[in-house]
Amino acid sequence: MSADPRHELGRRGEGLAVKFLRKKGYRIVDRNVRTPYGEIDLIARQGKTLVFVEVKARSDLSFGRPEEAVGPVKQRRLIRSARHWLAANGSSDEPARFDVVSVLESGSRPTLELLTNAFDLGAE
């Protein structure tokens, strides 16, 4: 039985995002972190800042740009998940932010974009 194409696209997008972020100086701390509030795709460090990264991948623009899928409901879920992770790991006082990596796999080469500080930890 073959895997769900959307799941495969997401997995590929996440792998591309990891390479992309590493080239930009991010150090990946963890991947696919599950909390009672949802999943955090990537947790990374950029300098002294802890970065919670949401990866959105699309194969075309039929449903809009990938980053447009990170709306207010998704942001609230990510904020709750990040707060849970920070508290569980004794990191509540560390500087933290949310980045979004947009992956568009239409054409011969994927296009990746980074939205730094896409929304605020206090935005809930």
C-alpha cells in the first residue's frame, strides 16, 4: 500500500527545510515533537535564540501559498505547543520565536522561503 501523497510531500518538505536552515546557520535541536496541543515540525537554535519552525509544503498554488496555511488557529496551536515544550524543558526564560519555512514543489526545483519571526509567542 502506498503512502498518502500529502504525507510524502510533507516529509520531503521537512527534509528540504532542515538542509535549508542548516545552510543559514540554524542548528536543529529536534524534529516532529508531539505535545498535548499538537506537533512542532522543527525546533532549532539560531545563536542564542530557540526557534520553533513550522514547515508548509505544497505541490502547486491551487490552495494558495504554503505559508498562508499558518493562520490564527494553527498559530494558537503552535504557541501552546511551544509553551508546553519550553516549560517541560526548563527553557521558559530563553529568547524564542516562530519561523515558517514555505516549500513549493512545482517545477523542476523546489522553492523555499523563510519567514523569520512569523508570529509572536505572546500572540495567543
